[in-house]
Amino acid sequence: MTTREAAAELDRNDPLAAARKWFLVPPGTVYLDGNSLGALSAGVPERMRRVVAEQWGEHLIGGWYEDGWWDAPLRVGDRIGRLLGAAPGQTVAGDSTSVQLFNSLVAAARLRPGRDVLLMDAAGFPTDRYLAASVARLLGLELREAPMPEFADALADCGDRLAVATASAVDFRTGELWDLAGLTGSTHRAGGVVVWDVSHAAGAVPLAVDRDGIDFAVGCGYKFLSGGPGAPAFGYAARRHHEHLDQPLTGWNGHADPFAMTPDYRPAEGIGRYRIGTPAVLSLLALDAALDVFDGIDLRRLRAKSLSLSRFFIACVDEHLAGRGFELVTPREDERRGSQLTLSHPEAGRLMAAMIERGFTGDVRPPNLLRFGLNGLYLSHAEILATVDALRSLT
């Protein structure tokens, strides 16, 4: 069932087919790199024109209050929080993922004084690993690493020394989705605090940070959230921790009375203390505009679409690419896949360069991985079949 007719039938029955018009994907492009940089949302250009020409151009400094710039980190944070399964008042948007992760790791460790182990995913995103190592040096913690399939056992092995565990919700190379609820529970049973990087899951996989008891989560705004290159990141801190949050980056925006300009820092109430410096307003409002596409979208339906795309992709690979050097790296089980499919091939670099010339935009992770992001809001099954046909013609 990997014919053009089968793809057309799946697309005819796609309840999210109309969402394609919400994105400005260039004609002739099959965009399979939304797991790195989401496509431009159609509403962003006009929103940015108004922000620049009317709010900044006409209101000048008055925009901080007339146009709600000052509250934007909290307002946009709550919009993202909904996609994470977080109740309002627990998520802030602003700064980079690196900054949010550093802030969260230190704050998490300070919630467990007397414990001295920081456990992280041994194959995590490089920046996450660099920052975890830096935090360990800064706080005098012992940094331990464990592969994700062995993470639960590693948590138990830490005993009463575990302070913080940190990992990515989705493996950025393979697209494998980990058991956030189960590993969070294992962290808590060991007495530790968990910090999840959900950059490759937010806006694509339904999350339940409140229900699952997650302590902290961070992520970027430019992948499946389509906030634009370098879009602000977000940080989630569970409400039960707010009173005791002692993060290292105590910027003036997180002060209880920022415009008093007092010499000493006094943290704001609640998640407001998670704000750091002055937000990059233009980028933040571009992200805000991009989030409009999620209004009224049931993430369970979006998840069903991405799983349908990946199942169809896997079937096409099995049928049309057998014997051509391709190996499926992403798990076949639905519950173990994010919204990305990864293939290995000895000539991955050559193949992707040729694919991009033909209008199929994916990416490569050395030495041999071809990654394809499967955004259910703007991809079709017909485009998946066309992608596999192009790969077949090149091998």
C-alpha cells in the first residue's frame, strides 16, 4: 500500500490537510527539516510589519505597556505551556535554550542540597552535555552519563546521591521518543529532580508535564513551533518548586520590583522570577504569531497525522529502498517515535545534497544519518512517497 493512489487516499482523509495554507512553503519544495527550523507561518510577516511599523515606529517606548511587550514572556510562555500540558503560570519564553537549561540545571541542583551527582543522557544534544559538565564543575557535582536504554538503572545506582537527572525527550539523531513519565518517576524514586529538554517534542508530540510530575523542562522555539531562526526558548518550572527556586541568573526582569532599581535582588512571585534579562521583543512576537497556528489544534490529532506519515514512510522504505544501502534507524513502534524519521546510508552526505538540489529539504548528521522531520501541519503522504522515489533514483 505504498502507491500514489494509496498516498492520495490518505491525504483525502487527512483532517489537517487544510493546515498547509497556514505556512509559506516555497513552491516546488518538500520541506522535511522542520525538526531543525520550522517553516514560516503565514501570519508572521504581517504581524511583524505591524510590530515594527506601528508598535515600535509609532508608540516607541510606549510599546512596553501599550502593546504588552513587558508581559510577553509570560503570555507567550503560557501559550507554549498549553502545548506542554502545563497549567498557566509555569512557563516563561525568552533567552536561548542554552540559557534556560543552565538556569534550570542549577536551580534543580539547589533543590537537593547535600546530593552530589548529576546524571545525564550519554548521547544527548552536544550543548546539553557541555552545559551539564559546566554546571557540575561550577557546583562541585559528580557528572555521570548513561545511555538512555540504561537510564532507569543508572538512576537507581546513584542511590541517595542523585541530585539532578537531565535528558532529551527525543533523540536528535534517531528520532526515538523516550518514556518521560516513567523516567521522571524513576528520578523521583531516587530522590532527585528531573530536567527535560523537549526541543524536539514541543509542538509535535503531546506532552503532559504537569500530569507526569516533571520538575523542569526547556526547549527552543524554532523547530516544530516555527518561531523563526534563533527564536526565543522557553523554560517550565513546576509550581510546587516556585517558592524555593534559586536560579543562578538573577536578571532585573525577574526582580519583584524591576523598575525600583534596588541594589539587592528580590525575586518576583511565581514563575515571574524565571525571567532573566530584557527580552528580544521582535523575535518573541514573531514566535507569538507563529503559535497562532496551534489555536484550536488538538495535539492528539496532530500526533496521529505525524505517526501516519512515519508509518507510510517506513512502508515506502521497506518496499522501494530495500537492497540500496538504507537502514531504518528510527524505531518502528509508534510509541517510540517522535516526529522525525532517520535513515542511515554510507553516502548520506552525497544523497542529501542531491535531494536538496531536487527540492527535497532534509538534513544530515555525520557520519551517515539522513534525517527527515515529519511536521503533520504541512506535509502530505504524497510528498513522502515522492521523497522515497527521489532517494531510489539516486541509488
